Amino acid sequence: MLPGLLLALLALLNVGGLIALVLQLGRGEWAAALGTLAFVGLFDLLGVWLLREAREGGE
């Protein structure tokens, strides 16, 4: 159950990050858009690592 919840959380994070990125680029806020991209990328890496740990059983 935990891997499924983590996968849903990652999907929602990416959808929200994509929407924020599009809105910021539309307003011409390049620095904020790069910050959002970095933030989402770091959380994706963390989420993938947590997902692998959850699937392996923490071994």
C-alpha cells in the first residue's frame, strides 16, 4: 500500500509542478520557474529513492 501512495504523491507533485512551471513561464518569471523546476526535480529524486526502499522492504 505504501508504494502506491508514494507513486500517487509523486504523480500529483509532478502535475502541480508542471502547472506552476507553465504559469511562471507565462508571466515571464524565469528565475522562479527554474527554482520550481529544481524543487520538483529534487523531490522526484527523493521520491524515487523512497519508492525503491519501500519496494525492497528496507533491506
